[in-house]
Amino acid sequence: GFAMLCAGSIRAKNVQNILLKNLLDACGGALGFYSIGYGLAYEGEDDSSGTTFIGTENYFFHYNLDDRIGWFFQFAFAATAATIVAGTVAERCKMEAYVCYSFFLTAFVYPVVVHSVWDSHGFLSVANSDPLRGVGMIDFAGSGVVHMTGGCTALVAAIVLGARIGRFADQDGNPLDEPMTFKPHSVSLQMLGTFLLWFGWYGFNPGSTLGITPIGYGDVAALCAVTTTLAAASGCVGALLVDYAVTKFMTGEAVFDLSMAMNGSLSGLVGITAGCSTVQPWAAVVIGLMSGLVYFAASKTLIYLKIDDAVDAIPVHFANGIWGCIAVGLFADPALVSAAYNVNKGGVFYGEGNLLACQVCGILFIIGWVVALTTPFFLVLNLCGLFRIDALDELVGCDLSHHGGSAYDIRGPPVKAVEEFENGRRSRILDHSGRSVRSAASGHHSIMGTSAKNDIIHVQIDENVQTIEESE
């Protein structure tokens, strides 16, 4: 899904490059999360220590992987966090830099966030023996853990890397009066990626129950499926309508922006991910609508700040990751929280504020941790000349400069072959025309009898016109 969405959103001259980076996200994420990341993220099953900052077992290939399905499921989340960054820095990031930060993110940055929120020994975890403010941070499937982490990393990377040539300034560095919009080269691929991601979200959200057969798990999974669907749908509508209204007001032109609708849908999915198991369906609709508005506002804010995000991943994942965590603190139903977490706490709209306080603490921790680690990392890459491709390489496109040619073979057939074919076709047309004229003339003589002997038939044939003139 991410591969198709990114490929469709960028220009055709960079398609191979972004597809390879999405593939390497899965590869680097698997190796990084297996060798180091998973051990930092989770304690061993027999560990009885209290609150810890990182896991202390199962890393550097020293695994007792009895829970292999657990590693596999969590690896998918880790790879997702990494691939969010790919779209933001598309069309100008070096391949070696991408491999480095993909491994760094999944092996070091992301696992600490996971441990703090999802492991029972994390200081923000609901499952902690002494949870923060009696409840901890609720992030059921990763609005904060996955999407905020990836989105915040993308924001830091975009700031350090800089904008694409021609986006906010010309090739000489002179500011443009209006930002240049680089149109997506394939809306069809964008739509395919959107649908694939929406479908995959049912694995993330309902799948985060981590079971279906224990009593009550099926009900939680069913609620997750319903809220996920409603938030995605309302997010699409919200973003589409607010963009339509603003564009109509500003320009007088009515435009239904398909890219805005697709990203609005993804924003709704991100926004509901934290609270999909703890909010009522009506609340999911509200959360989705707000997600569309948050996306629109964040997207316009990036342009105002001249931060170049090639696929708008930062508004979708970072901004709506924050909103998704806050939404839990507002809309969480105590009965649903009890069913999912065995904790009888709710959101502000149910008369409680501790959960919202924990959500805000989690947001601040994730931002602080990610910024603290990724900022020096990207600055070092940039200072060493390992981050951004050369200007000429960027202008001709990463496919030509890094992969030997375009992703699409748009060359026509050889010119000589075309000429030979056209000559042959003209000859066949002339032959067919001649036979038709002779047949028509023969029929005319048979009808007219002997009087037709005095007729004079003039026949004129060229490539496209056949004319028969008769005179007495």
C-alpha cells in the first residue's frame, strides 16, 4: 500500500527509487528489529522487574523466540514506522542515507517508544503494575507509537534535507512567488495504495486484540473493525469538503480534489488507531471528521513554513497521530476501556481527566525522544554529504541517476520500422481500391448493355480518395 501510494504521488522520473526504498524498509526493518529492536522493545516473559526504560532480553540475535508470531506482528508495525519517512523525503534522498535511517529507526528509536507504551514494564503502559495516574497511556494500535514516531522522524528529516528544487525556490535559490505544485504522475496508483492501506488497517486495528477466541476478544475486534471503517469514511468526507469550501471561497472555483480525499481517508485511519477499541461508533465518526480537518490544516501549515513533504505524510501521520492520542483522552468510554484493558477509566466527555493527562504525557515523550535522537543523526548524515543527492541527479530524476533508466519504457517503435509498415499499408489500400473500382465498372457494363460501349470511365485513385466520373 505504501509503495503504490508513494509511487503514484511522485513524478515519473523517481518511481523506481521510491519503490526500492519501500522494499528496503521491509528488509532493513526486519533485520534491525530482529537483531536489536525487538529486544529493546519487550522484556522476556519471565522478567519480574518493575518499570524499565528498555527491554533487557532477546536482542543481538540471542533469541528465545517461543513467541514467533508476536515478533512477526510487531515487525510489521516497525516497518510501517520506517516507511512513513520514505514518502516525505522522496525524490532527493540518497539511498545510503535511507538504508541507514531505516535501520536506525527500527533498531533504536522506535523500540524505546514501544517499550514505554506497550510493554508491561513501560512507564506509560496501561499494563504496568503501577500505571501513570492510575491508567497510563492508551494507544491500542499505534497512533502515537507507530504513526507519530514515523511522522516526527519524517518532519525532522524534511527540515534537515530541505525542499526539492523548484518547490519553493528556483534552481538559483531565488524564492518563488507561489510554491510550485508537483502533480502526482499516477492517480490510479495513489488510489490503489489507499485501498490497500485501508484494507491492511484491519490487520493493525482489529488484529491488535492479539487474539479472537478468549471471551470478549471477538467483541473488541468487531468494535475495532466498525470504528476503523467509520473513521476512514468520515475522514475522507471531512477533508474533501473543507478543501472544496476553502478553494471555492478563495478562488471561486469548485474543485473536488481526489488526493485530498485519499489522504483524508488515511488521516481518519491514523486518528482512530489509538482509540479504535475504546470509543463508540458515533465518536469514531467525529474523530474521522476532525482528522480530515487536521490533515487539511497541517498540510497548508507545512506549505506556509516551506517544509517540503512529497506525499503529505507528515500531516497524515504526525499531525493525526497527535490528534488520535488526544481523541482517546476525550472520547474513551469507561465500559469499553474496561473491556479492552480491564481498567475502569474514561475520557473527558465521561467526566474524567487522568486519561487525557496521560495521553498528553505520551505525546510529549514521543516527540522529545524522536527529535532528540533523529536530529543529530540526520545532521551528521547531511554534514558528511550522505543525505541529499546532487542537484543534477535530482533534476534528471533518481531513476536515471541511480537506477539506470526510467521505470516506464515510453519509447515508440523504431522509425524505419514504422515507415516500412506505413508503406505496406498504403500498398494494401491501393490494391484493395483498384479491385473495388474494377468490380464496380464490370457491374456497370453488364447493366447498361451495348450502349455502355460509348461511355468513357475516368478513374482517379490516391491514398485516401477513390473517384469515378462518367461522361457520355
